[in-house]
Amino acid sequence: MDKRNLGTLEVSAIGLGCMGLSANYGDPVDTAHGVALIRGAYAQGVTFFDTAEAYGPFSNETLVGEALEPIRDEVVLSTKFGFEFDPRQLNSRPDHIRTVVDQMLQRLRTDHIDLLYQHRVDPEVPIEDVAGTVGDLVAEGKVKHFGLSEASADTIRRAHAVHPVAAVQSEYSLWARDPEADVLPACEELGIGFVPWSPLGQGFLTGTVGSGETFAANDIRSRFPRFTAEALDANQPIVDLVKEMAERKQVTPGQLALAWLLAKSPTIVPIPGSRRTERVTENIRAADVTLAADEITEIDVRSAEVPVSGARGSGHETYR
């Protein structure tokens, strides 16, 4: 697979988001299946794997650590800090960051984290203190690169002034284009890579989420405004557009949605996830899909004409 750069960090053009193997989309997968799926992705060219202490919590890091241990030197491993879990609340205090990084290293079976993100900006802790702490961990060799998630352009600039930010991770897809206003321009200006999470709209853009579909209580989509029956019906024209363009290109809707992201900038690296090995293969092959300039323009123009119904995430997502 082609490689791309997140700052100075080289990764595969498409990564693997591992969260769904352990959390938020039903019961966790069997460990053997999760390990095989992750290693299968690597065998097909994926070198960039994404997890977080919050996924489980903790169990996804444990799974990813087991899966990647035999190939640790061949891959880029990213994870995220920023929470306490009893009760769950934000915490990016420097002493807490240091403590949880040591715990992460044990779960991940490694002596260093290639890309360490702040999972969510903590308004109680100056971002300069966070960046400085991660910078100290870089100097100690426990971390190689620093990232932010769901951060505002101002926060990105302030953090980058203290320690280089390699990547910013935020939701970005054809139905979640918030980063285009300020965050993506700031990343381009500063030479920071961008990692879209939920690049397939949590399955919606693949066309596999039908009208009137309901979700189990342990499926996070059951609590998201964008996945109510009314919102799904209202947003169906976006899926119809993706399907139409995919048919023209003789690719799947998911591949079309990922190819659109890859075409937006050479510094964008999406991290689709799936529990199904055939879907992982399908997503990986999106890296081979090339969209012409006029196709990109058509997708941009026509998708912008469809007002997205329902707030993203829990309805309270906002850049800080």
C-alpha cells in the first residue's frame, strides 16, 4: 500500500481503527478473531493501527497489544489518553498522563507509543501543559509523536508551538465535514497530518444501514441523534449519491467514500474499522481507487446540497 506522512511519521495510506472490536458496537469480539483480523490487515499492507485506553476501557489496548507484538517493529501504533473512568471524566493533568502512559505500555506490550493523542481537550488543563508533558515523554523515549483529537484550530496552534503535533484526529466524512472550516486549513498550514475517524459515517455511508433500522442498547448509535429513524430517512440522499458515484466507478460505496477522503489531501489518513475480515479487505482496496478532479468536484457540490439531519456523536461534540 502507498505510504503517507503524518508530520514526519510515515504510515500506510489507510489505517485500521480497532475500537469496534472491543467497544461501542455490541459485545466484544472473540480475542482470536480480533487478533487474526488485525494481523490480516497488516498482511494486506496496513501499518497504522489505532486504539485508546477508553475503548473498553482498556480491553482494546490489550487486544491490539497481543495482535501486534510479533510485528511491533513493522507497524505504527497510536493510542489516546485523557479520561478517568470511575467516574468517567476528563483528566489531562500532567501526573495523570505519566501514570496512564506507563499503564498503556504494559497493555500494548511495547516500550514506546508511536503516536500518542490527547483523546479530548480538557478545559481544566492548559494545552501547553499537555504538550509539554508529552514532549517530556518523547525525550524519555516512551512516546515518539504527539497528536490531538477533536481539537479546535486555536488549540492545535497553541499545542504545536510547545511541541510539534504530528496528527489531528477528528470525525470527518461526507456527512461530517466540520473540519473543513478551520481545522484542516490549520493542519495544512502547520504541516500536521489529519486522521478521520468514522470515515464511513459509522456504517451509514456504506449503504448497509437501512431505513427504520434500530440499534441494540450496547450499540453507541442507539444514542446518537444522527441515527434516529427520522434522521436516517432525511440523510438517505447522501447515501444515494455515494451509491450512484460508486456504481459509475465500479467500486463499493464504502470504497468511494474512503477514496473521496484520500483525494482531499495527501496528508489525510482515514482509519476505517470493521469486525468483518471481508470488510477490512474492501476498505484497504479503497487505496487503489482514484477519483478525477471533476468527480471530486461533483461529489463536493452535490453532497453540500444535502443538509445533514441530526447532530453528530452524542449531540454535544464540539471543538475546544
